[in-house]
Amino acid sequence: MFKILRNAFKVKDLRKRILFTLFIVVVFRAGNFIPIPGINTESLKQLTSTGLFGFYDLISGGALERFSIFALGVVPYINASIIVQLLSMSISKFEQLSKEGEEGRKKLQNITRYLSIFLAFVQSYGTYLLISNVGAIEDRSIFSLVFIIVTLVTASTLLVWIGDQVSLHGIGNGVSLFIFVNIVSRFPTMFIQIDALQKAGEVGLIEIAIFSVVAIGLLIWTIYMNLAERRVIVQYAGKQLSDKNANNQAHIPFSITGSAVIAIIFATSVLQFPATIGAFFSQDAWINRVLVNGTYSPFRINSTLYILLFSFLIVFFTWFYTQVTYKPDEMAENMNKSAGFIPGIRPGEATARYIERILDRISIIGGVFGAILALFPIFMDLFTPFRGLQFGGTMLLILIGTSADTMRQIESQLILRHYQGFLK
């Protein structure tokens, strides 16, 4: 990896792209420390310590806890992207746009941007009500309401635009890169938390050594699973794909963990929805007494029912998202139109069923893997002294996925510029 980066700096155009990306990252991180005036951030620490807001605070790099201008981050854009992607799979008009090539993709991107602005307004107003309910707003006038909402929406829209500039003139996907940088920025906080636990006598060197070994093992396992894929051989009749492939064969790679992050976000949102709504009411309200803190409630964090339901939802959403993303019927149809077939499998419906069986198996494997990663911080809180530590398998999955995608883009840029020798 370091050799590829070193060789990339030898290419003038790539060097400019990398430096531009680094400059944007510096500007982005500086914005994370510009606070919105009139907010008592001490009241937000408990709100962002666990649950859905804790996850949002993680991917915002602590901006939500500090309630900076980038408190919303790119969350509205991510939500809008997921909604548009799901609509393109279920509504014929959106599906047709997704098949119109570059022009259709641009239209879907514009729809996503406009929808993200609308969602930013909704989320900023909801955030205002929530932090007002916990006593974090000193001035509750209409001017304060408008000022906070306009600031949050403008900053979130600015981040989306900056992310597009990184994608066009820099290296990597801009939105994913922002999440990557925010998660990496939480590492010093994690080390400070471990040091505080050691000074308080809650953990010793042995516990820290065991934790380090487990963390490294989890990192290696996540890298392995992220790079793992199930390849399906496709034979093409009457075509020679390349000089190196005289057998007219290609393969379709199916990622094992491609849907894991989305599934974890979906499952977390579903289970944390009652707690999020309950935050708008008093602790004596029915929703908090029964659904959030009830003894037999499946929405009570760290309870046995919560863990079981959380695991099931992650596996289910991984299977669901994998099926709707790859579309076995459409893949079999396109394969047939291209005079391709899977050796030993009849074209048409038999091919679709074969691909569907493969997707079922890899989605279950990926779902179980995602569930283990998502449950790791819960088990760490329940059975270890490292309670409240901002470390989890989900963040590793995001970090590794973004790193791998960025490195692939750098490699492809080098190959396009005929620098294959640099990759050896």
C-alpha cells in the first residue's frame, strides 16, 4: 500500500489529486470544531453516549457531541441515497432512470441531492427539539430555531458539495472519505479513555494486552472478510474477451460483506426508533416505561431480547439488501442477451435460481459476520471493564471498506496512465 502511494506521488496529476484531497480533509476537520453558539454541550454527552445518536456522533467525528456546524454531517445525504436506491428497485420510473446510463445516473444524483436537503431540514428540526428537551438550548426564541436549522442545513449541503468536488478532482469517494476521517479522529479519544480506565485502576496491563490482541484479530478478520468474494464463472459463446482468456470465460464477483454496513444501519435504526422517539418525552411517559426501559422490551439496549432481535434483523436486512441489489432475474436475462451462460446451468430461470441460491448463502454468511461485529461493543460493555469505549467492529468495516476502495481507485489511475510497473 505504501509503495503504491509513493509511486502515485511520482505522477503529477495524481499528486495534485492527493494534495487536493488532503486540503479538503483539513478544511472539513476544522469545520467540525466550529460550534453553534447558544448550545450547552455538557447536556449532549449523555445523549450521544449510546444508541443511534452515539452511532451518528461516531460517523460525525464528535461533531454532534460538540454540536458544531457539521453536527448533521453527511447523514441526510446517506439516508437520501439509501431511499433513492430502494426506490429505483421498487418504482418503475426510478428503475428506468437507473438503466439510462450516465444521463439517468445524473438525474438520480440530482434527486438524491434535493431529497438530502429536505431530509436535512427534517433532521435539523428534530435535532433542535431533542436537544431542547434535554436542556441544551439557552435561547428558545424563534430566531434561535431558524438560526440553528439554517446553519445545520447549509453546512450539511456544503459537505455534500465538497464531497462531490473530492470525487471529481481528488481521490476516493468524498462522502465515504469524510466518514472515514471522522472515525479515525475518534482513535485518540479511545486511547484517552483506556488511559483513564488504567489510572482509575479499573483495568491493568494484562487486560489492555488482551484487548489489543482481540482488536488486532478483529481487524485482520474484517480485512479478510472484506476482500472475500464468491466468483461465478460465466462462459461466453463465440467471443474472445481478451488475449489472455482464450476460453471466453469471465467471472461475476459477489462480495461477502457488501451489504453488512447498510444492514447494521437499518437494524440499529429500527431498534433505536422507540428510544429516539422516547427522548422527546419524560422518563415517566408510557413509551419510555414500557418500550424503552421495560423488563421484557426487545428495545431495551443490551438486554437478551435486544441482542437476539438485533442479530436477526442484521441477517435479514443483509439478505434483503443483497437480493434487491443484485437482482438474480435481471442478471440471468442480461447474461442470456450477451450469449453468456454458467457452465452446467441452463440459461433463463435455472440460472436465476442458481444465482439466488448463491446470494442466499453469501448473505447469511455476511449477515452473521455483520452481527458479530455489531454485537462486539455490546458484549464489551456487558462482560469487560472497557465500558463506553468507542470501539466496534462496525467502524472497522467502514474503515477497511473505504481504504480498499480508495486504494483500488489509485491503482486504476496508475494503470490508466500506463504505470503498471509501479504496482509490482
